[in-house]
Amino acid sequence: MPDLTTRTEPLGAVVVEPGTITPGRARGAGPLRREGPAKLTGDAKYADDLVSPGAWYGGTIRSTDAHARFIALDLDPAFDWSSVVVVTASDIPGDNIVSSIKSDQPILVPLGGEIQHHAEPLALLAAPDRATLRAARHAAHPRTEKLPAIFDSLASDHLFATYELAAGDPEAAFAAADLVVEGEYRVGHQEQLYIENNAMIAVPQEDGGVTVTGSLQCPYYVHAALKRGLGLNDQQARVVQAETGGGFGGKEEYPSMIALHAALLAGKAGQPVRMIYDRHEDLAATTKRHPAIVRHRTGVTHDGRLIAQDIEVVMDGGAYATLTPVVLSRGAIHAGGPYRCPNVRIRARAARTNTPPNGAFRGFGAPQVQFAAETQLNRIAEMLGMSPLEIRRRNVYKIGDTTPTGQVLRDSVAGEEVLERAAEAGEFERLRARHHSARQRREGSGTVPGSPLRTGRDRFASGVGLALAWHGAGFTGSGEVKLASVVSIELTAEGQIRILTASTEMGQGTKTIFPQLVAEALDVPIDAVELAPQDTAFVPDSGPTVASRTAMVVGGLLIKAARRLRGEVEASTGGAFAATYREFARSHGPLRIDQRFEPYPGVGFDDATYRGDAYPAFGWAACVAQVDVDLDTGEVHVRDVVAADDIGRVIHPVLAEGQVEGGTLQAVGYATIEEIKLRDGRYLNDRLATYIIPTALDAPRITTILVEAPFSGAPHGAKGAGELPMDVGAPAVVAAIADATGAWIGDLPASPERILAALSGVAAVAPLPPGASEPAT
Amino acid sequence: MRYLVTLQVNRTSYPVELEVGRTLLSVLRGELGLTGSKEGCDDSECGACMVLIDGRPVNSCSYLALQAAGRQITTVEGLASGTKLHPLQQAFLEHGAVQCGFCTPGMLISATALLAANPDPTEDEIRAGLSGNLCRCTGYVGIVAAVRSAAAELANAD
């Protein structure tokens, strides 16, 4: 096992202090959440809390077809349209494109154009009050001609992206393998379900521009979209983040669409316009996690070593590309799991279907493929009669191993450490042995028809499951180099220290850890450091608040900027920064340090060959889950979860634990209850009464173990934390269900219907595969 | 048809003229400017709009404002005393029970009602008491810990 208290290879970065293992929850550590008091007293202003005098209410006319030609928008002549503004595609002054990776998604479908999915925006309405808007909606009727639609990603030949990774000679290795195992795994949509729905307020400006304030993760994504769609310059387009009630990726790209809509209405009305989605519209129209079909063929030796992997990943992108190519890329790179295997072929593709576009969601392609990889490995262990813990010990990446992109893991590798910590704290082997003997007893005591494991005495069966994952920290490949993010620290003439970044707070703790990191670097009290608002008029483009990059990448830039500021002040004053910066500011005037991202030393990726260092470092996570399965109803109660996560140097234990706990519960929901059902390409359960997420009663007890394998390329040794826990929860829960019942569930969620079908071998009504659309009735 | 009524919110009287169909949530947030109570679903599912009516937790999105006339309404804005946070608010802050903050007002209201009815709840009782409030950020771990800690604090203060 690597010694995590030392770095394994210096990369010319600042020395990181020796790491420590933090057992359990470290309460009381770290400064209190900076914006916490405002959130606790009701003072915090989310978009819908903001007062905008004279504001109109905006709404969206959406498609009720999955694929159709948009013929006309019929406005009922009996309705009084004099106080209503109607916007169609012909009102768009710039490109009718929502700026993203590919220019394929229109702001509004033009007349004569093709509608590509249910709930696609066709036209916009605004009125001075809600009642008029509601009446106007009922008086506006899109006329369409239906076209044949495609809902099956396997049948679609319109591909958004493909990737292929290869190493060694898989076919020769399969021929030499002692055991070859095949498996097919399917996962469906998952909704981010931030508790605050999407919301935007657009205010037209005298210079012909617009200021948009809203709930969003990425101010400069919205800024770019406004410039392109409205034909504005950098100053005319201004984006301000309101307090944001959760994102999880769901407010990464879709806010650009809503901001454009609100701005178009505001421009035409000459009034501020509020576009506040209700839950139904938010669920029906905005992006979800990509459904995926993952096929594995794995060759192993009798002693459990992986020698060949052939993996096919097919993701359903929905109707437009959004961020699908990069979601798929991350999925392809993580598809084999955190395991050494010399002979690999990974083929990944993302196809277009006539369903609402899928997009960013915590984990970004990795949870789908690692559910498949981990379930495959757990099945292999069972076939070999080997412990799931032992098979992972034999295959987990160690320092010096090479990944399928040819990346040599030189630094910050902690797969073994998290595995052992989780297995030990979760008592994995002891519980597994206990459940094994319980299952033997039960099988010996007779069965009840339709539920083979059910006996008169034992209605519930308990199980324990284990999973392990890796998660690339920050952007994939050359993403960070292309972004070239900038942060600034300002010492004002009044002697105030101010951070300027576009990184947003959405609950994860940006507004707390940024002042904390800068205060530490400057050796001043945290209260001496303030944070400028996330407003494109003031802050530089520090990149989007995504990909678990904020603490690692942007935090690292801030430390570098702070050190430069400190150096300049101390060189001038000859005294310690803390004692002299106010005097320096008075005598020298303001000083602003801009720090631009520089590539991490020794880290490089070639987009053309798709080879190299896919990530500067990986985070590592292991999870042990305990479940009780009701053998009569198929319901699963996830009772206890132990999560061990290596996130590099822990900046703030309470906030870091919060990330692990929240991500773990989202993964438990993904595993057990969260599913979108579709009919004819429309989401059926598009209300909170029917799309359900775990409550406090459904949630397991979660024990978090933070493991610190510092990343030597970052000045503070931090890696990402947000997404990592999302990768391991689902396969651990499914393995626990198999431990309890003997049945492997290959489709997520492992719903009661799927569990009963697997237990009995027959289902009264066979559940549709995840992500599939049933035909219209 | 509009009715003139007086709403008692956080020990303050607000005379308002209302149409019959208005929800309490829309009046609190609109006419009264008390935007601490949130709309997360408008469906009585998420609990973000929860307020106390005569001490009982109610989803204000599904409660008519006129029904609330003559009753004592408490919103999240009424919990702190001046600048001093209520022990529940302080415990939420210290235990990482606040992340995005959007469920927090409703969660605090439910927790207040729970502790008023049951000053020394078990973990299961806390989870049951908060099960009408959805949180997507915390996994509920910090929230349960905060309520337990506040219960101890309040018991010591008595």
C-alpha cells in the first residue's frame, strides 16, 4: 500500500504537508459557512425573492410532440392581445442558437422548422400579471405536423460523439482467460432535483443590452449565450448570480436557454421580465442524467486478475448535443473502473433521440459506467467464489499503473486506502459471512410461490455490498488549458482584500473556502477577506462551476494570486503582510493581481489521439452499503452506508463531509427509487408527487471517512469532492441486494418491480428497460 | 370579491385585502415581503414553504390565506431574536445542516414544531419529524445532528 503521508513524485509544485487520515466526522472544524446566517434567517435572496419594479411575467409555449414540423402559432383572435408580448424565432436579433459545444439547439423552433422533442420551446409570452399570462397561454396554439420519432438510442444513427480506447490485445487475452463473463447494464434518466427551480429575471438596459439575474452555476456560459443570441457585446450582456438553491449540474447549461428567453421578452416588452419555472415545467423541460446501456465482456484468470475488458457504452443524448460529447468522454475514460487491465477495448457512442436533451449531472457520465463496471466485477467475484474485497485488492490501480488513455498514475493514488478503510469501518467481511449463512438457512427452510427466498418466518433479507470507483478531478483532457481561467485578488485603496472570481456558491461552500484559502495564504483573519459578487461586470472568467474543479483548480489559482500579492506587499514594506497591507494600500493605492491558469507540470493530453493524462489527478472512493429487502414487496431499505473518499487535502472537513453525504444519498436514490418513465418521448412523472427522492426517513445512516492523498500539482493539494461519492453508491446498493437475495439487478433503479421480477423469474407486468419510452396509447 | 383581513405573522399584524383563492405562501411572499418561505413544488411535497400556524407546521403553498386570519403565523423570519440566532439556527450553522439553503426555512419550521412537541426526540423521531421536508444537498446527516444538538441546548437552557 502506498504511504499517503508522502508524495510519490515531485512535479515541481509547492511541497504539500504530510497527509493524515481523518476518521469519522470532524465537527466544529473550519470556519462557519459565510452565507449561512442569511440562509438561516430567510434574508438570503434567491431569484424569485428579488423585487423588480414593473416586472412582467414570462412564460414558454412548448411542444406537445416529440418530433414534428412547426407550421404556425395560432393566436386566438377573440383574446385581447394588446397587453401581451409574443416572441417567436423571428424576433431573435442574433443567432437562433443556444451557445454550447455544438451549435445545434435553437432558442426557439422557427416556423417551418423541426421540433425535436417534447417540451421544446416554440414561442414566448409575457404579460404584466400572472392571470393575463395564464389566459394568453390558453389562447396561443401551436400548429404542427407530426414526424416519425426515434426513442431508442441503439436504433439511432445520428451520433453526437464516439470515442474508442484500446490497449494490448484483448482477443488474444480472452482466448487465454480462465473465465469470460458478459453482462449488460442499463441505467435511466435521473433528475438533479435542486429544491429551487430554475429562475431568471431580465432587465433591459439603456445601452440596448440586458442584465440577467438568476439561479445558475456558470455566469460566463450565460454571458456567451446572451452575446451570441442577442448580438450583444461584452458590456451589454451582464449576468449576475442570485443566491442559488442547488445545481448538481442542472444549472450548468439550461440557464442559458432561460436567460435568453427572459431577455428576448424583456427586450420586446421594454420591461423587466421574470421567468420563474414551477416544478412541473422544470421537471418536464430541463436536462437529466443520460440514460446508458453498457455491455461488458471481461476475461479473468482463476485467481481473479483482470486480463481483458471489452466495453461498449451507448448513451442517450436526447434531442440536442448540449454537453453530451464531454459527458461521453468522461464515461469512456472511466468505463473500465479503477482497475489495472493490460488488454482493453472501450467503444463509446452517444446517440440522438427525440426526447428532451440530457446534460450535466454530478458525476457527468461516470456514475453510469461505474455502476456497470462494479456490478460486473461483483458478479465475476461471485462466479470465482472470491470475496468482492479480495478481487478489488488484486486489481485496483497502484502507483505506476497505466490507464486506457496511456496515463501513468504517478501521484495521489488511493484506491487501496479507501477500499480498506471502507471495508474495515463497514465490517464488510463479517457481515458478508453472516448474510451468507442466513441465506443458507433460509434456502433450506422452504419457499413461498412467487418469492423463492420468502419463508414464513423471514420476510426481510439483509445484505451488504461493496463498490470502488475513481473520478478524474477537474476537466477532462485539455479542457483546463483551453479554458485558461483567471482569478483576481484586489487590495483596494481603502485596504480591503477582495476576491474576484466567477465561481458560484450553490451550497457546496465556495464562499467559505475561497476566503479561507486566501486568508491562510496571506496570514490574515478570514473576516479580512471579502468576496466580490458573481457578476460579469466585475469578476473575471474563472471558468464554470462544474467538474469538481472549484476547490482544486480555482482554489489553487487563488492561493497563487494571494502569494504574489503577499510577496509584492512584503517586498515593498519589509514587514509581514498582515501588519503592513493597510499602510501599503494607503501609500501605494490599489493593487490587483490577476492569476491565469497554467498547465499542471508534466500533465498533457492529446485531443487528436485521445491519449495522455486525461486528468491531472483522480479522486478515489469506496462504499459499503447495508440493505434490508422486503421479499414480499421488493422494497429496499438502505440502512447504513460507509463512504471512504479520497479528495486530496481536505480544506474544510464539515463542508467536505457534506459533499460526501449529499452525493451518497443522491446515489442511493439513483439506485433504488429515482426513475423517469416516458411515453411517446414525454416524461410521465414530471411532478414532485411522482418523481420521488429520498426523505430523511428513507436515507441511510451515512458514515464518512475522508482520506487525504494530496495532489502535488495544486498548491494546497486538493482534488475534487463533489462528484466522487455519486459513482459508488449505486453499485454498492445493488451488490447488497444481491447479497440479500441472490438476484443481480442489472437495470437501475432496482425498483420493487425489478426486484420481484428477478426473484420470481416472471413479472406480472415486465418493467420497461430504464430510459425506454413506451408507445403512445 | 376581496376581503380585508388581518394576518398575525411573527407577532406583527398585517392588514391585507385578499381574493379568496390566494395561498398563504403567495401573500407572505408578495404583499408581506416575507420571502424566507420558499416555493419548491406548489404541491405540498417538498416542505420548503412550511410555516407554523398556531404552532402546527403547515405547507403554506396549499393553505388559503383567508383561513389563516385570526391565527398566529410563524415564518423563518420570526425565529431569531434580533441578531441572535435561535439555537436551532445556530446548530444548523455549526453542523453543516445548511448547504444551498433553499429547504432550510421549511426544515427549521418543522424542527421547531418537532422540538415543541417532543423536546428530547430519538434519531428516528427526528427523521420522522423532518420527513415532510426534502433536502437534496446534505443527505440529512448534518440536519439530524443539528436538531439533536439543539434539543440538548434547549433542554439545558430550561
